[in-house]
Amino acid sequence: MAPCVVLLPLLLAGLISFQPIGAIVRGETDRSRKLTFPFAVSLQLADDDRSHFCGGTHLGEGWILTAAHCIISLKKGNLTQIFAQIGGHNLNDSSADRYPIVETHILRSYNPVTMVGDIAMLRAALPIAHKFQSDPQAPLRLPDDSYHTAINGEQCYIFGYGSDSYDGPISRSLHYGTVLALDLDSCIGMMGAVVAPPPDSGMFCAIGRSDACKGDSGGGYVCRGPFSTQFVLRGIISYGVGCGAPGTPGVYTDVGYYLQHYPIGTIIGFA
């Protein structure tokens, strides 16, 4: 990717547009419960409509990973304006757990121009102890130190409540779709060097029949092997160009990369 000094004038001139992304275009709902994501999070404003604005992934005991661009403007205000709906598969589900956010941590090196470092950790006020852990028996675990974006044979999914088109309404039902990680050269060939993430930046590209759209930002990119029932959180939905444009990848934050460089359990490197 071009340096920031080149990229910023292009952005200001409107020549390119990084669009933090939302609903899963051409995705499926989890109503059949054949494939469920109990760790899916809807981040909502504390208004009467419970307005959904971004997704997230619940790691356990209140800790949520999401995208930094989702909360960087809210972090400067009152945290009581953010709630997290954890679990469930419908925003109208009154039985879904909904808790206030009481902590936000954004990577200090996050760059809102290039979107590098687009990762944040939140804590919801659950009525249990507030320690961080990744239970090996849970439906979700964090990646190990290898931090590969995918392992051969894994099936990877994205999920969220985003809209089906850029100007469309937020979906009330959780949607999911399958995606496949791309190597950087292929991503540059499809997106262009200015829009694709820089090398060794902790960001990666993925493409599939489904794509994320407005409102899906911050949601998870999860993978599992053919004989496993446990998902691995490998990425966070970050940005894209449009929604579901043919032949256009989306860009994701590599969770394993940031786990290795900034151990999340101790909040090292986060503000």
C-alpha cells in the first residue's frame, strides 16, 4: 500500500473510499440452528430502538473483540451509550443477553487512514468474574502463536447483522457466509495496491460467495476443521470497497498477529 502521505490526499479527494463494512451480502441466517454462533455480538446504542451499529465476538466472561473504527469516536464520550447483545440470532430476541460496556481498549498504533491495527477490546458488565480466558471446551477459542489466517482444510465464516446493500436497512437476523483467505499478491491484484493492506501489517484479505456490508464491521472471521466443533477466531471484519462487489475481497484484522505482538490477556499495547 502507498504511504499515508500519498493515501490521505486520495481519500480527501474522494478518489477511493474505505468503507467500514456491515450485513453479510448473499449470506444465510442461522434460524435452522445447523450452524450457530453463540459468541456473536451486536453493539448497540443506548436508545429506545437499541440501534445496532457494529458487530463483535464474545471471548468469554464479558470480553469482546471488535474493530477499533467502530468505537473510536464513542470512546471519547460516555461509555453508558454502548450496550452489547451477546448471543441470540435476532435483534428482536428479548431473551438475548444485553449488557452495558464498561471498558474500551483501542490499540495505540491504530491508523484510521490505512486501517492498520483495526482492533479493539471491550468489557461488558456481566454478573460474573471479569477474568480473561479461552476455554478449550468452549465453542470458540483464540488462535495459537502460528497466527496463520487459515489452515488447510478449514472452513471459514463471517457473521453479522449488517445490511444486504450499502444503503439498505440493518438486518434483524444474524446472517453468515463462507469466505476464503487470499494471499497478498492476489488481494493487490483485485483491490489495487492503494486499497489492499500493506505487507506484514497484521491485516489480510478474504473473498467468497458472501461478503460483509454496512453494520458487519467488528464481527468475527472464524474457522474450524472438518472434524472439529470448535471455531477459531482468526479475524475481525475491518473494511472493503462496496458490498458484495464481484471479484472484490474484504479486509480483516489478523487476530493471531495481534495476540502475538500485544498479549490481550494483559492489555499490553492497548489504550
